[in-house]
Amino acid sequence: MVATNPAPDLVLTPINGPGQTLTGWLTMFDLVLVALDPFTYESAWIIDTAARVLTVYDQADCRVAWLVAGTPDEARLFLGPWAGEILTFADPEREAIKTFGLEHLPAIVHVGMGGEVVDAAEGWDPPGWRRLTEELSRRMSWTKPVIPGPHDPAPFPGSPALA
């Protein structure tokens, strides 16, 4: 997998408000996204793990969010209370997922303030997620999450992102 740098005019739309360009979301903070497909078991298996990882950074100098390949209603239904706890973007046409070059979901993507993809990991690949979060923690001078955690699922490759 090779994640690609997205266009700065990519619009990310939260489930509870108007969208803005990627540049707008990156004005003051890096962006860390967990991309999920609400129609697959693989993405469902990682919700608790991804929420644990994202909440480690909720007070750090980065913005954390879900990127759900569905409508706002599908995102709310799939994530349950997490849709209200963590910024959630709806991507029903999978435009953002395509733009980031993701091939398998779930995925975690770290986008720097300049709009470049700093790192990404697809599927539930604990060493890949650990590598990404260790670098993010170094950049943010922040605590590192434990990956994998004691209740995390076994590694799995994920499902096709653009199916």
C-alpha cells in the first residue's frame, strides 16, 4: 500500500455540519483518520481498538476523526456513541478514500499540516499502526498507545476499500 497525498481542495464533511476543504481542517493541527467501511465485519472488529487509539490523542495537538465510507446516518448507526464522541466524516462516494489511495479498510492515516500523508497503515496491522502512532506521539510529544492491546483482535488484512 502506498497512500497518496490528497488534493488540498478535498472536501471532508462531518456528519453534524458543513464540510470544508482538507486545507481548512489542517489550519492548526495534523489530522489522524481511521477509515472504516460500515458494511464489513473487518471494520466492525476494529471500532473499539481504533477508538482507544484515537482517544489517546484527543487532547494532543492533532485532530482525530473517523472517515466512514457511508452516509451520515450509516456512520451514526455503525459507530454508535463513538460518532458523537469523535469527529466523524461521511464519505458515501468514497472520494476521500480514493484520494488517499487506500486499498483496504480499516486504515489509519496521519496527514501533516502541509497536506502530506505522513504515514498510513491498512487493515489491522499492529506493527504498522504502532509505527504510525509512535511517530505521531514523537511529533506531538505525547503518550503512545499500547498496540496491540490485550483485547484487540488478531491481525487481519481488511476488506477492499473500493468494493
